[in-house]
Amino acid sequence: MPEPFTLTEATGRLGPIAGDGAPEVLPPCPSVPPAEGIALPQAIAAMHRILAQAQTPAAINGALQQLGLAIAADRVYLFRNHPHPVTEAPLASLRAEWCRRGTRSQLQNLELQNLDYHSTMAQWYERLASGEGLVNGLALGGLVQLGGRRPLRSRLISPILLEDGLWGFLGFDWYGEGGVCTPHSQDLLAIAASALGLAMTCQRTAARLESLQQRFEGELQQRTVKLQAAIAQLQREMADRRQAQSELRHSALHDRLTGLPNRTYWMELMGDMIALANGALPQSPTPGPSPGPSIARPAPQTAAPKSAQESDPVQSFAVLFVDIDRFQVVNDSLGHDLGDELLVAVAHRLRRCLGESDVLARLGGDEFAILLPQARDRQGAERVVQAIDHCLREPIALAGQEIYTSVSIGIALGPGDYCQEPERLLRDADLSMRQARKLGRSHHTISDRAEHDQLLAAMRLETDLRKAVSTLNAWNFGRADYVSQPEDSQFYLCYQPIVDITQHRICAFEALIRWQHPVLGLISPGRFIPIAEETDAIASLGLWTLYRACQQLRQWQDQLHAIHPNLPPLQMSVNLSCRQFARLDLLDSIERVIETTAIDPSALKLEITESTIVGNADLAKSTLQTLQNMGIQLCLDDFGTGYSSLSYLHQLPLDTIKIDRAFIEALDRGPKNQDIVKAILTLADTLRLSVIAEGVETPEQLQTLRQMGCTYIQGYLFSKPVRAEAALQLLRSEYPMRSDLRAIAPPAP
Ligand code: C2E
Ligand code: CA
Ligand code: CA
């Protein structure tokens, strides 16, 4: 029989035991104050109230204290079961404890953690699991000996049974032999034990919940921070992208060098202006591109909407096409960096002459365009042109030098009849500018339709010529097929014989270029050579002509030599244009042609005109000298048409002069004209120059020239310029000269 507890006699006033260390102070128990000596049922009720309020460790301690004081125990403790992590055998660990003052706490005692039921507390498990408590007398293994000098005994162990079995147990210790418990008290304590177990479970669940919550909140916070960072990053990226897009748009519509609107911008603007003038846009247009920093948008026009009956288009604005004169020269001589600086400086000057609403754009190269939205007529535009002229009179300082520059300006008035085509407006302004330059004026406005058509045709021809010449460029000079006529080449050479009337034979040919335009047909060199000279296409064209003529000469020389080995070799005259003559690579090119075609240089005669020499006689002289030193023959073409021939004729290293057709034509018109030709022949004789009479068409002219002692004749009388095959025929069949022509005048005795 178990010894009964005498609960009411429990002595809760045991003081601290000497040598057992400092008395422990329990954390304060929530709301229900501990009561020494109260009856067990009240203590259990108090314990319930405590646990109802909270399941914190402090509350659990308070509950243990209520029980301990009620049954005058020295220590009340709670073990919780848990499975071995590997074997899953049931283990028990001390989890909570109340100790009377002076009793040493065992919470830090590691021996009371992970107690194995089977090895340490044999048979306990089954008894406790079946709901039976363990009372006084049962050996408690290590538990029994707790308590230092005074043995502390566990007198009562109450199982804690929850729904899923044995949760743990509640134990009560007394010093020495103290502690009596009635079966009723044991039952009450068993109930209390279960309540405690439940509270502990709740506490654990709550703690877990709280930690879960904390973790969740932590994660949430982390995610929020990450999300905020991502949003901030996104916003930055979007701002960057917007910035990049606007920069891209800006650079797509603006010129890098000057910061001015570019051609694309200009075209959009023109489209808007035309639409606006036609009433297709609202009065406050927001035409495509946004304005750049250096320009101002045109103020909205208040042009009256056009009625359907109106036949005259509304002229509501002006467009200027501005081109810097001789910019290429500055660029070539001062270098591209200074050329760029000049462009920027000119852009600033132009801007200075313009109003707020005027737009200045750089179309490319040295070309600018200006929109004058307020200039309703020619006079309005001309005022701006005069301001520009005036503004550019001041020199521009570039790298320590003062540069004087001027511009050519074309004016077009819009929208005119350009209703559908903004490009036409600019093109007409461009045409006007070219015309201004040609006429040596600062500006020009196209005055009528005929002029417009004429200028346009010239411009188209120029474009076509550039294109046709570019096919020549595609070949590599010196390549075998360079001289063979390509299928798509629009150029070919004709050859006109030059006859030695004393020897009755063709002594030379003049090579004359022809352009077979795919639409316009054959175009005379008199028309396209000047255009080629303006555009610099003459360099390729001239080189090709020279190469092809020399190659042809070589071929004919070989063929003739086979028939008439004793005759002096055939010669070839090739025209050299003014611009070609001024090129630095002229001498190199000629040398290469002679080398590649393997002709004797003395068989080549280069024809230059007086215009080539006028202006830079010294340079011309030294170039001619070099050519003569190379063994090449030199001929002054169109002699007599220039105005200062005589003054320098004797200084130039020439071999031949060619009397212009005009003098030959005039031979039939009286003795005065004959005297001029005679004088030329005498002059040439004095200077030891040979003479060719050009444009001889009639037997009478031939007769006169022969009587004057002129040896070399070129003209339709003998032959027009002909293709190579026909020229070869001439060489073969009329070699020596046609008998009827030979009979015109007897050879000189
Ligand atoms: P040019 O050098 O004075 O050439 C002579 C021009 O007079 C040729 O005209 C020729 O066909 C023409 N002609 C010859 N005999 C007579 C005649 O009896 N009566 C008439 N009415 N005309 C005659 P084309 O071929 O039309 O050439 C005109 C000009 O074009 C040439 O004048 C020359 O300045 C230039 N040209 C022709 N081919 C070339 C070339 O390959 N290079 C360069 N730079 N200029 C060339
Ligand atoms: Ca000629
Ligand atoms: Ca000529």
C-alpha cells in the first residue's frame, strides 16, 4: 500500500540549505499568486486559471508552483517524451520544473535529458502508458538520488496522457521521507498532469506558430525588400530605355556634327508644312520629330484653307537650299577636322540670321536647308538671303587662320505645286542653288516651269552620268577586261582621222568619246563633258578614254606594221579636260597607261585647250614640260578661240596647234579670214610647231589650206568620227589617201 500524502501539513517554509548555492528566484507567475497551504483542488483550479491565460514557460512554472505548494513538495517537474532520432525508442527529457527555495534545480542536469525508458526506467513506460502513476517505493533510478546532502526523493510520478498516448510525466519530490499522497490526491494530480501536458503542447504549438509566423514575416519582409529593389531597378531601366529611345530618336533626326536637324527630320517637316498649307493638318501641327536644341519649330501657319475651286496653290513658306562655295577646297587643303569646324561655324552664322520660327537643317556635306515659315513671297526669302550674305562677309577664324567663305543659295516657294511631294520642294531649291552658282550669283529662284524643267533635266543627266561612270570605276584598271567594252557600259570611243595631205595618208586619229544614254540616246560630249568636269566624274572617264585609245592604237599599229612596215607609226590624239589636267595623279595615270598598253609615248598626242592653261600658267607649264620629257606629244586644241594665246604660246612646251573650226569655216568668206589662218601658220612655223586644221568640210577649204602650206587636216571632208571597226576599214582601204581628194591639189613639189 502506498503511503498517503499529508497535504495540509506540508511545510513550505523550508529555507535555503546551506552550501546548496544561492536561492533561485522563479519568474513571476501570471495573475494567480502562489498560495502556500491551500487545498489541492483550489490549487488545481488556480493552475487552470493560469494556464487558461497563457501557455508560456512562466505560466507552466506558475502552474507547477501551485501544485508544489499545495502538496508541500520540494520540487515538481515535468518530463516530455520524444522518440530516439534513429531507433525511435521512447525517450524522456526534463522540460519544466518548480523548486522550493533551497532546492537545487535540475534543469541544467544533462543526465535528465534523453532518458531511455528501457534502459534507465525499466517498466515505467508500460505503467505510465496504462495510466497508472508511480508512487512511493518505486525505484526511480538516477532520479532518486537528486538533492545533494539531503536526499531528494521522487514520491509520486503521474503520467501525462494525451490523445495520442503517453506524452510524458509529472513528478513530485520531497526531502527525506516527507510527502504523503492520498489516492484521491493522486487522481487529482493525474488530471493536473494532463492539463499541464496539454498546456505544454499548446505552448509548443503556439511557439511553433510564432516562429513560423516570424519566419513568414521575415521572408515576407525579405521578399518585399527584393521586390522593391526589383521595382526600383525596373523603373531605372525604364527611365534608361526612355532616355535611350529619345536619344536614339534625337540622333536619328539630328546631325551629329552640328546638332541641327538632319535630312530625315527635314523631309518629315516638309511633309507637315505642305499638309498644313493644304489644310490637311490642324492649325497647330505637331509634325513628326521633336525639335532639336539648335532649332525652333515653325510657328503654325494661318494659311486660309484652300477652296476646291482655287487653282493657284497657296504659297505660304519659303525653302532655302544653302551650299558652301568651294568647301571641297577647304576640306582638301586644311584637312577634315578644320572642314568640320568650318561647317559648325557656318551653321552658327546661318542660325544668327534666322528668326525664332525658322528651321535650319543640315542635309549632309556642306548642304544646309532653311525653312522660312513666315516668308510668303520671294522678297521675304531674299531678305533672309541678304542677311546671310552680310553675315558671312566677316571672316571665320579657324586654327589661327582667317577664312573667307561664301554660300550659294537656291530659293523655292512652297507649297506651290508640290502638294504631294515634299522632296520636290527641296530639289527645286537645290536646282535654284546650282543655277545661282552657275550664274555666279549668291542666290536664285526658279522663275518658271520651263526653267524648272530645264534644270531638272540637267540634274537628271548628271545623276545618270555619275551612274554610268560608276560602272567604269567598277573595273580594275589594268585588268584584262578593262578595255574590252562591257555589255552594260554606255560609253564608247569614235575615232576621226587626221590626214597628212603631203603624204596622202592617215597619220593619226583623234579619239572622241560617245555616251549612249539608255533612254535619251546618243549624247554629244559637248553636253556631258562639262557635267563630268563639274562632278569630278571626268577623272574616271578621262582615264578610261586614254587607256582605251592607247590600247586601240597599239592594236592598229601592229596591224599596219604587218602591211606597211616602213611607214612612220600611227599616232593617237586624246583630249585632256581642264579638270583632269589639274589632278595630282595625272602624270602617274598616263605613265601607267603607256606602260600597260606598251605604246611608244611619242605616238600619243594629248590635246589641251587654252582654258587649261589660263589661270595657272606656271603649273601648266611644268606639267606640260614633264609630259614632253616623257616623250609625249602636246597639242593646243581650238587654237584662236582663247584670248591670250599669243602672250604665252612661245613659253609652253608644245608640239602642235590645232586651228579651231571657226577659222576654217570662215575661209570661204573672204580674204581677211584667210589672212588670219595664214598668220597662224606663220606663227606656228616661227615657233616650230606643226599645225592641224580642224573642221575641214569642203574641197575648197582643203584646197586653200593646202595652198597655204598646211599639212595636217581633220574634218568631215575625210571622215566623221567613226567606231573602231570603221576606222580600221579607213586605214586599210584609204591607205594611202583617196585618189579624188589627192587630186584636189597636187602635192607640193
Ligand atoms: P574637239 O576636241 O574640238 O573635237 C573635235 C570636235 O569637232 C568633235 O566633236 C568632232 O566630231 C567635231 N568635228 C570634227 N570635224 C568636223 C567637221 O568637219 N565639221 C564639224 N561640224 N565638226 C567636226 P565631238 O566629238 O562632238 O566633240 C566635241 C568636243 O567634246 C571635243 O571638241 C572635245 O572638246 C570634247 N571631247 C570629245 N571627246 C572627248 C574626250 O574623250 N575627252 C575630253 N576631255 N573631251 C572630249
Ligand atoms: Ca580635240
Ligand atoms: Ca578642237
